[in-house]
Amino acid sequence: MNRRDFLLQAGLFSTSAITTIGSNTWVAHSATANSNAKRLIVIFLRGGVDGLNIVVPYSETAYYQARPKIAIPQPGKEGGVIDLDGRFGLHPVLSPLMPFWQKGNLAFVHACGLTNPTRSHFDAQKYMESGTPGNKGTRDGWMNRLLGVIAKKTPVQAVTVGQNTPWILYGQMPIANLPSGANPKKRLLIDRPQVATAFDQLYSGEDSLSQTYRQGRMAREAIMKDLDQEMTMANNGAPLPDGFSRDASRLAQLMVRDSRIELGFMALGGWDTHANQGSTQGTLAQNLGKLGKGLAALVQGLGNVYQNTTIVVMSEFGRTVRQNNNGGTDHGHGNVVWVLGGNVKGGKVYGEWPGLSASQLYEKRDLAIATDFRDVISTVLQRHINLNSSQLNQVLPNYKPTQKIALL
């Protein structure tokens, strides 16, 4: 393994940090604790989740006609949706989220998504994470650009859960990686004193690469210190739940303990349900159940910090309205975006609803998009993070919001 690959796998550099190091220096220092800091957490459901079986248009006959085996029954029927507003209902396995809906902390934006027509997972995810649909030349993600706008010179201002840097946080601004799984404190080669000392000496200069190396080391040390404190506390109480709930709780505790962490990102796979998707039960229901419990654990873990936090759940595209011959759904278009947070004006399904009749479908097969996903993101950035128009343009270049959504 060469030196470059070693540092990449150690999580100390992103590829962009090595290939496109900027001229700006970035000095780490302890920030003053600030429980009022605005936090943003983005959860990306990779694979294209079926939004029509999450926030179900149960008042539409066309929905049930197109999905004879996988539709979620109407409210009041066995396994039926939880009524939201007389038109839409929530998948019953997401009942742990209903207290947030009832308190007005949870909202959905339906018929929302990426207006670019691609049905490629790779392209659609990159477009949503770069914030520049249709432009494959964008070299960074919109959350990394956001970090550049709000940067406060701290090594852990943005944290992603997982070993790899997602495109949404890819760019010149350094980020910290929080390992996922039951053993997040698994030691890497760089944690061995002899190896660390050797690399510290090798990158002791003032050149850009050496500065980036030291930034990565500081970020890792800060995260490991926070994990030590968090895991010590966890040993005195109940163990963290498995899977997403565990990782979400861990991220929440780090954010509570370290007010420097303002941006968080998590990605979950398993949403590409081409076969055996199921209805009230099945593959999708199982995954949604874990997601719902994890989001509830995330909010609980955030405690008082939740009041100043906005959580956005999104996916690259929705699924076809009509079920396929394998009891699943294929790559679609319009979807639903979830927004949860202490200051969210929830208890409402936002967005114009285009309907599911044949004449209203996109390319005669999919839910049409009435709201560009960037309208949701720009609303959060302006009203939660308090970006001005100039700053917003740096994060979402050449994009002018087409509609105002009163989410916040």
C-alpha cells in the first residue's frame, strides 16, 4: 500500500484534499460551548425509497389500482396507514414518529425531488449531493460548500458516519469521520504510536499537504476523545440499539457533548426494492421500521439540542406508481422529503400534489415532481442556518428558489 492510499484509508485525507488542496489555512482550536448553535443533519436513503408507501395518498383510487399487492390499506383497515390530514397517511411501522407530527415538529414535502430525468442511482445521487443537477463536472458537495460558508476553524464542525467520505461532504473543507457499527473505536494503523510518530515527522512542514495531514489527525483525535466519553457513559446505562438507532444515538451524543459539531450526515442503503417490496410487512416495512426507531432515538439523544436542529431525510428518486411483476417497484421520479426539527412548522404535508391519474404521471409511469428538492434545502439554509442570498448562491450555485415553503 502506498502512502497516499494509507492516509485515505486512515480517514485523514479525502481524495479532494490530496488533489485540490486550497490555499486557505485551517487552524483547529477549542470553540466556546454553545448549545444554541444551529445544527443540520442530513440522512440519505440510497437506492431510491418508495415515497408513495411512506406518505401514502390513500384518498386516490389510482394508487390502489396500480398496486394491488403492495399498497398500504386505508386508515381503519387492518394494517392501514396512520391518517395525517385526510388525504395522506403514514406507513404504520413509522408510528414512533407520530408524536413529532402531533407536536408540529415533523413535516413532509411530497412530489418532491430531483428534476433531472436520470434514473441512474449513481448520477441521481451525485446530482443531489452536489446540488447541481445535470452538471457532472461539479467537484464538491453542497454540504462541504456550506461548511466553507459557515467555517469556524474547528476540526469537527462536520461529521459523517462511516469510513468513506460521501460526495455531499466531498471538497476542500476538512471533515471528520465517525466509524459506524458496534465497534466504532476500532484502531487503525495510524493509531499505533510508532506509525503516528513516523507520519507526524514526515508531515511536519508548512506545505499544504502537511497542513491537511495535521488537520485530519486533529479531527480524528477529537472524535476519538468524544467517543471515549460517550461510550463510558453508555456502559453505565442501557446499551445502544442495534444498527441505525445505535449510530444515530452515537451521533446525537457527540453533538450534545461537542457544540463544535454543527453538520452531520448519515447514509442508509437497502431501498432499491425491485422485488418482494411488501406492503404493511416485507422488506420496505422492515427497513422503515428501523429508520423510524432510529430517528426517534436521534431526537431523544439530542435532548435540548434538538430545539436548534433540523433533520432532512432524502433519497435520489422515488419508485414507479405501478408495481412490477416481481412484487416490487422500479426506478421512478417524484418522491417525498422529510423535515424534522425543533423549529419546523410540521403537522403538514407540503407541496403541490399532481395526482396519480394516467394523464398526471411523469412519462406515464411516475409521480411527477412539483417541488425541486433544492427549494427544501434552500429554505432550511436560509431560515435555519440563516444564510443570506450571496451565501446561498455559494452553496447552491446558479439556483434561484422557485417557491417558498413555510417549513421554518
